[in-house]
Amino acid sequence: MATILITGTNRGIGLEFVRQYAASGWDVIATCRQPAAALELRALAAATGRVSIETLDQADPADVAAFAARVAELELDILLHNAALLGPGEAQLLGRFDAAAFDAHYRTNALGPLLLTEALLPAVERGQLRKIVFLGSAAGSTAMLQPPANLYGYRGSKAALHLMVRNLSIDLKARGITVALVNPGLVDTRGLLDLPPDDPGPPDLAHLVKLVRAGLVPLIRAADSVTGMRLLIDEWTLERTGQFVNYDGQALPW
Ligand SMILES: NC(=O)c1ccc[n+]([C@@H]2O[C@H](COP(=O)([O-])OP(=O)(O)OC[C@H]3O[C@@H](n4cnc5c(N)ncnc54)[C@H](OP(=O)(O)O)[C@@H]3O)[C@@H](O)[C@H]2O)c1
């Protein structure tokens, strides 16, 4: 039986990854910050019997070390870094920069996945598939950057992650570990695609809802994104380690 560890699984894309891997017969170790409040995840665990839920705040190096010690004896086929911090947007605009907000972005999105990877390498080396997957972002690609300039903390921390993933792919190739960087696409994690036609959506997303309805923003469902990414992950071989790829298989520029 294959085992995958997925971070950030109480909502969004992470929850969908848990749903699909568990449905396909995988044993899933699902981490989140507050298991007691993760009602959908707990229901999924109870229904499938394949999901064990662990507490992890990856922004805290001490918590990463304590978590890694708790799961030290695992054999992991895939380590999937999904968790990340996106907002709030206001502190990420020129004129409103906030050092504490930047710190949270870098700790959560760049340092956390790196430290967790280092701590869990023995578990990945014991696994059969030896794959480490990172969810990157088109928003962290220098080559794809376009106006408006925003999300400085999120974009910068994802760009840092991207570079470190590339470094890791070089370090880990000799150890037979495949590293993958995947952009999930623009994914509807707030239910915007299911709003009734006359519902403008939440105030902070009303502009986005208009663009989506006008066909100007290609929002996709989490289920479709995750189905695409699982196929990619299945097929990713050591020869392709360190590549940056969209959920639909298209190669992306750095
Ligand atoms: N959705 C998109 O369109 C999109 C596009 C490009 C890339 N991505 C990437 O895809 C991944 C998933 O995105 P998503 O839209 O599903 O995100 P999301 O809905 O915002 O969920 C983020 C997850 O990360 C967790 N998280 C945040 N800070 C954490 C921390 N310090 N320690 C542990 N977990 C933490 C959250 O837990 P809490 O509930 O406790 O906050 C939540 O489970 C992210 O890496 C994101 O950058 C998403």
C-alpha cells in the first residue's frame, strides 16, 4: 500500500488531494494546523479509514522539528507540499509593506517546506516511489509577471521556494529522489463557480466574479486541477526532476 503525506489539508486544494488519493486506495497522512476544527477532513477520515490527521504549523521551525520526530519511522512514497499563505493582500502593496507579514510569508511558503523536506528525507528514502512534490505558483514566476504589481510577500516567497526546489532537485537526484514543482492553475477554492447568476459574490471577490463570468479569468474546479496534478505526479520520473509544470502538463517558465 502506497503512502502520501500532504500538508494544508483542511480546505482547498489540499482537502481535494486527500479525497482523491484516499479514494484511489492510498494511505494518507494529512496535516493541518487545527485538526479539531477540520470538520470536512475528519469526516473524510472517518468515511474512508485511510486518512490519519496530524497537527503541523509549518511556519514554526520548532513545530516542524517536533512533527518530523513524531513521524520519524514512516515510509513515505510521496511528500506533497501543498500548504501556503496567500493573504491578506493589503499589506502586500507598495506603500503598505509590513515586515511581520513578509516574515509570515517566507516562513510559511519557503522556509517551512524546505525544513520539512530536510527532516523527512529519511522517510522518503525508505519509500518505494521517492517523490517530493511542491505546489508552486504562476504568481511566483518572474517570467510570467504582469501588472498589476501586487502580492509582494506571496509572490516573493513562492519565487524563493521555486529556486530552492530547483536546488533540491540537484542535491536529491543522486539519492534517487524525484522533485516536482507544479502550478495548480487558478483554482476556485471559494465556491465562486457555484454562485447563482444574480449573486455578486463576497465583496472582496466581486471584481473577480465579474471577470470569471465575462470569460476573462480561467477559474477551474479543485477536482479538475487535482486530477490533472495526480496524473502528472504519477508519470513524473527522475529524468524530469526539477521541472516547473502546469496542472495540465504544460511546461512553465521560471
Ligand atoms: N488556489 C489557486 O488558484 C492557487 C494558484 C496557484 C498556486 N496555488 C497554491 O496551491 C496550494 C494550495 O492552495 P489553496 O488555494 O488550496 O490554498 P488555501 O485554500 O488558502 O489553503 C491553504 C492551506 O494551507 C494551510 N496553511 C496556511 N498556513 C499554514 C501554516 N503556517 N502551516 C500549515 N498549514 C498552513 C491552510 O491552513 P489554515 O486553514 O489553518 O489557514 C490551508 O489548509 C498553495 O501552495 C497555493 O500557493 C493555489
